[in-house]
Amino acid sequence: MLTREEKKRIVEEMTEILKNSSLILFTDFTGLSVEQISELRARIREKYGKEARYRVVKNTLLGFALERAGFDPQDYKEFLFGPTAVLYVLKGDPVEAVKIIYSFYKEKKLEKFKFKGGFLERKRFSAEEVENIAKLPSKEELYAMIVGRLKGPINGLVFVLSGILRNLLYVLNAIKDKKQ
């Protein structure tokens, strides 16, 4: 049983974390063994270090922390029922964290484990949207796509300009040959 001071400390800590998180994902961890939770946490830690965490928190304490962090109770109230664990990301690509937990869920064929929903960049999403978020490209992939799209027209311009210079060189060589 947590003391009043421990509860207060948890709420304060979680409030700061939730204020600064780019991703907050609520899950029902029913059906996960201790080994599976440890494995999931290890995968998250491997990618993010201390900047992301999968943590079990009491619903009432989580509710207080969310409210203090500026979230509307109407947006999160339905997430805080039954056993709840929260995945949060402070720095790094939040979509990658969703991909990690979603692929873990698929790989282990967890039937009782459920996504409840959450917040991505403080925008609410439902449990049904978790799969769609997991299918989004990562920030690095998006950057590569943008660079590729920008690079195409520039390459075309360079090719056209080099063709013009090449043709000018052919004309100048022809004039030189004619004068000789």
C-alpha cells in the first residue's frame, strides 16, 4: 500500500512526464507475464534509453497527473479503467515507440492485451487508430522521402544545364574546325 507522500510524489513525477511527452499510450496489460513486460521494456529502452518508458500506474494517480498536465478529463476518462500501463516518449520519434509495442503485440499473439488509446503530440487517438499510427513512416523515412522529392527537380535542372553547355561546346568546336 502506498503512503500519501508516495502517491503525491508519483502524481508530481507523472505530471511533469505527461506535460513533456510527445506520446502517451494507454494499454490494458492483462495477459502479459512479468517476463513479457520486461522484454517489452527492454526493447523500448534499447531504442530510447531513458527517454521513453512503459510503466504501470494506478488509474486514480494517472488521472490526477493528466488533469494537472492540462489534459481534458473528457479526453482520457475512458482510458482509465481496469489494469492500466502507460507508454510515454519524452524525446525521439513517438511513432517508432508505437511500432515497437504494436509489433510486440502481434509477434507474441497477445489476445488479452489491449490498446486503450492515447495522445500523439497532445492529440487524442483511439485504440482502433493504434494500428494506423504503427504503419506511419518514421521521421527518418519522411525526411528521406522529402530529400528524394527535392533532389529530383534539382538533378533535372543540372542535367538540362549541362546539356546546354555541352551543345555550346559542340558548336564552338564546329566553328573552330570550320575556321581551320
